[in-house]
Amino acid sequence: MLSVLFNLAWLLGPLAVAYWWGSRLEQSHEEALLRQEKALEHIQLLNLKTTPTERTDLHLVSGSAVYSSDYFRDTWALLLGLTGRNVEPYERLIDRTRREAFVRLKQQAAEHGADTVVAIHVQTTSMDLPKIMACEVLVYGSAYRSLEALSCHGNSRLSFSGSSRNQGVTTGPEVRPECC
């Protein structure tokens, strides 16, 4: 009986340590992503289909990320899939990959001195390699420095006032730059 428990400890011990270590790494990556997103929140992402035609300072910026799954995530996803539930482990994986790609896009825009990215396209690819499930997200768009920021000599902050109402229709918060 004691030898069975000893063999079981040799099997489950390393698995428990690997699961704990992987959870800690994932949590630290989440925290780092939140810090990076907070630092880059001043860069606007606009879902416009076209770029401003009068602009000559457009830069193509892109960000991509590839993350793979692990055995614990795959096993948990298999069990959830068998019961017909949402495959939440893969949802978290894809969400982290997408967020990382957008952070890298914003970092590249910041390197060009831009504060706005328009005409954004998102492409995802699922790579089902032998024994590995991986996900790639590619994000690209056109980055430029907004005219409001240029007129403020680069020292602009966005100020939000309450909801602006136009003929009884709520259009959301009014956004205007505050210069020096």
C-alpha cells in the first residue's frame, strides 16, 4: 500500500509542480500585459475603413503574436468539449494572443510617434500541429499623428466630459484635446 502511494506521489508531484509553475507564469504575463496596455492607452484605435487622404505621414504598423497550448489546457479543453460546454481554456489563450498583438501594434505606432491607428485589420490562424495547438493573431493598420496633437505641439491630453446630446440622441462622451 505504501509503495502505491509512493509511486502515485512520484507521478502526481511533478504534475502538480508543473501546473502551479505554469499558472504563475500565465498570471505574471497577464499582469505584464495590463501594464503595457495601460502605458499605451493614449494611442487610439479607430475602426475606419479608409485612411485620411490629406495625410502624408502614414506608417504601416503591425503586431503579431503566437501562443501555444499546453497539455493541461488541452486535457481540460477536451473534458469541457465532451460535456458540450464553452472551451474556456482556449478562449483565454486566444484572448491573450489578441491582446499581445494589439500591444505590439501600439508599440510600433508609438515608435513612429503616432497616436492614432486606422484601417485596422485582424487576421487569426489556428495551427493544429501534431501534439501542439497554437494560435496566431496578426493585426495591422495605418498609424499617424492626429492634427489635434500636432496643433498642441505634442502636449495634448484627452478630456472627457459628460454625454453630449444632439437632438435627443446620446452620442457618448465628448472628447476634446486639452493643450498645455
